[in-house]
Amino acid sequence: MKEILIAGVLGLCLSLSGTPLIIRILTRKGYGQEIRDNGPPGHQSKRGTPTMGGIVFILATLVSYALTKVITSDTPTVSALLVLFLMTGLGLVGFLDDYIKIFKRRSLGLRARSKLIGQLLIGIAFAVLSLEFADSRGATPASPYLSFTHDFGWYLGPVIFAVWAVLMISATSNGVNLTDGLDGLATGAAVMAFAAYTVIGIWQYGQSCANTLTMGPGCYEVRDPLDLAIVASALMGACFGFLWWNTSPAKIFMGDTGSLALGGALAGLAICSRTQLLLPVIGGLFVLIAASVILQVGCFRLTGGRRIFRMAPLQHHFELKGWGEVLVVVRFWIIQGVCTVMGLGVFYAAWWAATNA
């Protein structure tokens, strides 16, 4: 398991040391964040803070994965490369969004339709490719079955699977994007979610159906579980290093470059590890915040202007109730920590039930 430790440490060191360099470059070029006029009043002081910081942990993850493979003389796997492709592709969509915010001085960036088209193109490419590249056992990076902790009986078929995968990718990337509204909130929550997928990958590797010693009702038909754990560890380390500079008061924001990339990576890990329906549990905070926006918009339109929350996403509601930014972030981190532990508990309980049935 040394590969997992190497990837995590490299991701941490590269992100921790690389972020100050990016801050200086972005500050020198004047690439500062635009702040919505209708946002919480206290956020106006953040105007001009360097953004597009997601570049740091995207590059740190890619480099740490590559260096891990060089150090250990291992061959990269298709599953890991597809998750990295999804992360980088959605990061590019987010980069274009941030670019427009900076150079056109438009706080909303890309039009919603343009952003959605970009997510669709990257998501479809990932979904199609993930059903190819079968190994010697016939296992592909993803499976055309619905999954929770294992694949179960609902066969989706390639077309419906592609639609389902794109919906997952879009929902997760937008969920992380909505969570990225306070200093360090999305970054810290992502660290916990990637830690969970590191543990899941390690466990699946130890209980793989490819190993004749562990074959049985509880084994996992995952193509490359160890390499998925390496990617998750690299992401966890890279986000952790970035958090040093992103925590309140933030010296840099991840921007849509980072939030869309992190959401894509989480969705890719869930799809390739056959834990699709477990992802909403592990990433419970992202679901909660996305749901607050859906409820707010739905209520506003159905009732002719009434609101459930003072402001959506949910973190801003509590800000307007008088909670300090750090208080909101820490309490929301606690919620995400509980969700992470619950997800891992459900994952283990499902394995225990299968092996003791």
C-alpha cells in the first residue's frame, strides 16, 4: 500500500508549496474574484482575491499520480486515467467560466447552457469510454448495472447507463460548485470524501473477486480498486495542501476550475468503484446544499415569490442569521464528517451482511 501513501504525501507537498506561487502569479496578473452584488454583504471584502486556484490541486493530483507510477514502476490503469480525464475535463470547463468572470467582469461567468454543454460532452466521453477496455476477466472500468456498495440487479444497458452517468457527473460537480461559497468549506468537505474513497479502494482491493482467496458473496468486481485508491489519496493530499491557503481568510479561491473538477473526480470514483448510490451518503453535505437551492427556487416559482431560506445556498442562510463564516464552515464540516463516517459504515455493513448471510 506504499503507493497510496506516496501519492497522498506528494499531492500534499506539491499543493502546499505550489499554491503560494500561483497566488503570486494570479495577483500579479490581476486575476481576482468578482463578487455578486446580491450576495451576503460581508463578502464584498473578498473582491479581488485570486481565483482559479483549482489549477493547483488539479496539477498536483496529475503530477503526484504520475510520479507515484514512476517511483513504484507500476503501469497506470484505465480506471484511474478515466477519473483523471473527467477531473481535468470538467476543470477546463470551470476554467473557461472563471476566465469569463475575470476578463469580462461578469460575476456569473459562462452562461448556464454553455456550462451544461461542456459538462455533457466531457461526461458522455467518460461514460462511453468507461464501458470499454475490458481486462483479462472481462471487467471494464464501469459497469452497466446500478450500484450501491456492489452492482445489483438493475441492468441499465449502455445508453441508459450513459444518461445516468452524465446526470451523476453533472449533479455532483454542481453540488460541489454550490458548496464553494465560504472560505475552505468545499475544500475541507472534499478532503473527507476523498479520504472515504481511499479507504473504499483499499478495502475493495483486499476483497477483490480477482483474488481467488477472497472470492465469495462479499467480494468486489472492481477493475482497478488499488489505483482508484491512489487517485483518491492524491486528491485528498492535494486538497489538504490547498486548504492551508484557502481557509479563512482565504488567500486564494478554487473557483469553478476547482469545484467542477472535484465534483467530477468524486463522480468518477463512485462510478468506477461501483458505489454510485453510496455517493450521496458520503457526499451528504453537497447533497444538502444542492437540495437547499432546488427547494428555494421551486418554492419561489410555485408560490409567486416566497422563500424557504433567507438566501440559498444554505450556508448563506446561516450567515444572514448571524453566524460567523468560520462557525458556519466548521459546523458544516462536522456534518460532512458525519456523512463520511455513515457512508463508510454502510459500506462495511453491506460487506459484513453479504459475507455472513
